[in-house]
Amino acid sequence: MANTKASISYYDSDDDDDLPTLDVLLARLPGRTPQLQPSRSKTSKITSAKKQTKKLFEAKKTQLATDFLRQLDSRITHGKIGELTESTGGVKIVWSNTLKTTAGRANWKREAIITKQTADSGTAGVKQYRHHSSIELSEKVIDDELRLLNVIAHEFCHLANFMINGITDNPHGKEFKAWAVKCSQVFASQGIRVTTKHSYEIDFKYVWACTACGCEYKRHSKSIDPKRHRCGACKATLEQTKPTPRQNPSTGQLSGYQLFVKEQMKVVKSEHPTIPQKEIMGMIAEKWAKAKS
């Protein structure tokens, strides 16, 4: 008796669909200047209650994901996903630091095992399948329970689409949408609403804004140097807006633009409470341009 193996792998690629592109190509200033020492930044004050909430979520997030995945399998696919993945240890939950602009990703691989059996009538091949699957979750994007459950539900729909429907070339087609509707209906009381795209606002640690057009550049690390980079859209200068620098490294004070943003932020937000941050920065930039003209 001999075994032969073949496998095929798929994953849902939502990276370009989940969130709008945050980057515009940065244009370097002519010539090279030495790297300046980064200015000291004022860390945003977080209330102790918020810290405690985050700490509690971090402690229980894996268990929350595992428990909800079990509920999804039981109530949406009637245990079929668990049955198909039982021989490989079930669907694995993997927390990732490399997923920075997408909340989650479903991975699936089907392994075909052909066993040759010899009988009086001759040799026959018996084919069996093993399903390997996992759901990757972003450490940086998922920061609360509701977001976690919605991401798990979205990625579960991909796995059902792969393993039950056999759809591998149209990840957000009608079959996916059917699973999404079912999840949204069954778990509506828990705030679950599965759509074809994630649309989460990522809490980036650092933000720079163009002093002319208001275009924002968001990063998880302090990788932009306003002395060496300019706005890729209009080539104007950039100013750090989050966290607000304590002082300008050359003058020891906040720049005129930073002071203007600080003063205008509350005013514009109170006048337009529902518009997104990017548009607020654009409006402030317009005010700044008019004030300087």
C-alpha cells in the first residue's frame, strides 16, 4: 500500500479592498541632509480605564476568537468546517504583527492523499482529503471585541466558501454574500455585520499632514522626517500632528502650523462633528493657506 500526496492552497486577499491606501509617494528634497535626532514627542494621555479595557481585551482575545469560531461552525455550517478540519487540528487562530492595513486573512490548503489498495480484482486508488486552515488576525488593527468578532465572521465566510462551496476564484461572489447574510442574521444581536470589505479606522501611532493640501501620512513607526520628505501630492512641507511634538528641534517651540492646527482642531470638529479626520485636516490646511496669503 502506497500513499501519494498533492495539495492546493488558497487565501483571501483583502489587503487592497479593506482600507483606503494611506500612502502617497514621498518626494525627497534635493540633496541629502544628515539624519536629525528625532524630537521628543508628547505621548497622548490615556485614561486608566481605557488602559484597563485594553489590557483585559488582550488577555482574553484568543479565547474570544476560539469560542466565537466554534459558535459560527455550529450555527452557520452545522459543524461542517470542524468536521473537515478535524484530522489537521481544526481551524487555527494566528495573531499577526505583519498584517498592518488589513484586519484578517483566511488561509486554506486542501491536501489530496491517494492510497493504493490491492485486492483480488486488481489495484485501486482511494482518494482522501485533508483540509488545513487558519485565520490570521492583525495585532495592530483589531483592538476591541466587536471588531474581533466581525473579522472572525468575515474570514469564516471565506473558509466556508473555500471548503463547502469549492469557490476559489471569486472570494466575494454570491456564495460568499450568502454566508455573510446568514452570519449577519444569526448573530445580529451581537453586532455582527459581514460585508465584502473591512472598513476599520486604524489607530496609527504617528501622523504627518501636508501644510498645503492637508494630505495625511500615517505610520506605525516614526519613519518620516519632515526635513527630508515632502508631500507626494503637492510637494509642500509636512508637519507631525500625532503625537503633537513638544517643540521644534531647531527653535525649541511648536511651529506656526502646529500651533494653528492645535487651535483650529477643536473649532473645526465642533462645527463639523461627523466628517472624517482627513477632511478636517484638509479644511484646516485651507484656512492656513488663506491666512498666509
